[in-house]
Amino acid sequence: MAKGDGRFPLALAHTAATLYYLQDATQAEIAERLGTSRATVSRLLQEARDRGLVRIEVLPLPEEDPGDLAERLRDALGLTAVHLTAPTSSAHLAEAVSPVLSRVLAGVGLAEGDVLLVSSGRTVYDIAQRELPTLPRVVVAPMVGGQDEPEPWYQTNEIARRVAVGVGGTPRFLYAPAFPGRALRRSLVADAEFKRFANLWETGRCAVMGVGAPPLQRSSIPGFVPTEQAPLRDSVGDVASRFYDADGREIDYDGSDRLIAIPLEVLRRVPDRIAVAYGTLKVPSVLAGARGGFFNHLVTDPATATALLAAA
């Protein structure tokens, strides 16, 4: 792979740097994508910096008061509250988000028997493995069906189980694929057990969700999402695998009526809807999600909050 002088092809170093710095891929994911080792990826990133493909700046600390920033962003997006983490990086996002999300969850007043809905996605999966507040006998349920993907952050029942263990609650599992065939979907929605589960969506007291980046810019996306279809080219993001445009309107595509996930009109009726989002790539996704009313709480970091405020 390396040239005789020990240097890598410039295009390869550029690819590694793009995945790492712009698409938030981990070194392990890049190694798998490129068919190489993590050590080689580390050398590729170093070479990208050495050869001027990457410029890293250490900026002065922002002078703006974090509380003022949160309030201004809250007002700009029309949310109930914006909750800021400490300044962080994508590699340490879960550590920064966990204590903030715990405070938000503890403050919404969930009681025994209340339903806490959780989405799939890497952010929620990582949070599920961190410290969460004690919410005894709260019912925890996934917002979308299971997905035939190797990545653990698409296994919705496992995410619900992990969150339930973390809060001391009771998990409820959705035994349905996210994207069944039409005949199977008709059978599922007519099933009495599925109807009982879907009632958890209707009675949800709180929801915790990640916000997906524009589908064509993501390094990881469920295989059932038909990214080749023209309608999805207009999508700026998703919550619970339901994609929406820049105005916060849900996007219909061929087969979207088969999706097993909480309907967006049902999600809007959940009293406390907490979105966790990080990174400039998700700025249009968060702005449109707020316009659509999919969440009324936002947990993010100061850098993303500043970018959102500028864009809003």
C-alpha cells in the first residue's frame, strides 16, 4: 500500500481524512472500509496532516455565556429547552452527553408505568451504555422495528433493553422488522399483540432520539433505506427512520408505507421529546427537525449550538 519512500498514495490519505474528520467515522470503521489495519489508518491520518490535506486549529474559548447561548438557540428554534454539554469531540460524545441527558430525564417527571420511547442509532446506542438516572418501573420501548444489520446501534430491542437496565425500568420489545414486505406488514398491523405494542407509542410520556444526517452524506445507514430513489435526495435528515425535507415535512418514497416505526404525527404528541445531535453535518437535520416539531428538547455541544444559531 505504501510507496517505496514510506509514503501512502495521496488519494488514500485524503479518503481516510475525509471519513475521519468530515464523516465522523472511527479509525476501526475506516480500517474496515479500506481493508487495512487501525495502525495503518493512524499513519494515513498523520500523513494527511503532514502533506497539508488537513489543517487543525486550536481556537480560543468562546466568550459567550453557555446559558445565554442555550436560551438564544431555544428561542430561535422554538423549543422548550436546549441543554448544552461541555465542549467535546465526536470520540467522547457519549461521555459528555450522558450526564446532561440524565439530568433532563430526571427532570421530566417520569413515574412508574410511564412509557419512555427510544430510537435506534449510534448516539442512543452509546448513551444506553452510560450512566442513566434511576426511573423505577418506567416502561422502555423502541420507536422503530428491528433491522437486519450487523451494527449494534440498529438493534432496537437491544437498545431498549440496555436503557431499561440503566434506569431500572421494564423493557417492551417490538417483534417486527423495520421494513417488512407488504403481506407481512398487513398481518402485523392486524395482530392484537402488535396493536398493544403500538399503543405504547400513543401513550408515550417521553422520547429520546438521535437525529440522522442527510442520507446521502452518512457513512452508516440501514440497508433498507433506498438512497437511490429521487425523493430521498431532498431529505435533510430523519428521526426513527422517518425521513423529512428542509421544511420538516415527511418524505414519501416507494415503500415508505411499509415502515414499522412511530408515525411522526404520534411522535409530536409525546409531551417530552429529547433529541441528541452533534456536529455541523447535522445542522440542517436539526433545523428541519425543529421546524417539523419532532422534538422540543435538544441536547448538543456549544460548537454545534453556535453553528445552529448562525444557520437559524
